[in-house]
Amino acid sequence: MNHAVGKYSVHDSIVPSSTPKVLCIDDDPDISFAIEQHLRQFDLHVLRSFHGMHGFTLAVQELPAVIIMDLAMPQGDGKTILEWLRRNRQTATIPAIVLTGMRDRNLAQKLFELGADQFLTKPVRCDELVHELSRFVDVRRRRI
């Protein structure tokens, strides 16, 4: 069962420690919910945060295998959060996939310089997102 608590989502189910965690930081609940729903078919545990500061805190607490993040968010824009993630020794090496509606080639280059591992534009095809995730985590379908 999923419960919204404050500005993030937590799950009641017990997640095995071997299940990779994916943190999705996006202020649009429809986007993060769609990502979570699509990734349910895979052996991944999706954590969601709807603003930058909370996403950073959750990253430090949960140490996800990979982070998917938006740029334009309240309480900490994506560029700032990416910089903080890279400066924090606990999160410095966690792969970060920036997923944004902005389509600026210069922006992509700046984000790579800040430490982004991938830059994708919205709307993103689910298979493309899964392909990019598979560069960083073992993406395998759940056993039924």
C-alpha cells in the first residue's frame, strides 16, 4: 500500500535489502506516479519526493542506487540539488538522470559538467528510461 506523507511517498511493503532503490524527485505527482507504476514490473523499489530539499534529504537517508530528477522544482531547483548531491560524500557517486521538459543543448552540457550522468527530455518513452536505468542498476522483471 502507498501512503502520501507530507511531500513524499512511502510504501508499507517490506522491500528486500537486495532490491535496488530508485529515487524520483519531481514536483509533478503525475510524472513520478507514472514512473513508479511503470517500474513496478521490474525488481526496483521507487521512492518519490516532490521537492528538491526533501529529495536531497531522502537521497542521504536512503542512498538509492540511482536518482531520476527534474530541474524546475520548488524548495531547491534541480541544478542546486545536483550540486549538493555531488558535494556530499554519501551521495557523490550515485548516478543522476535529469528528466526535464527543457530542451536546451547548452543546459545539457552544463548539467553534465555539474555531474549528471544522463539528460532526458519529457515526455520520455518508458523503454528509453528503463534502458538508461539499466546502465546503472540491474533492471529485471519481477517474478510473478
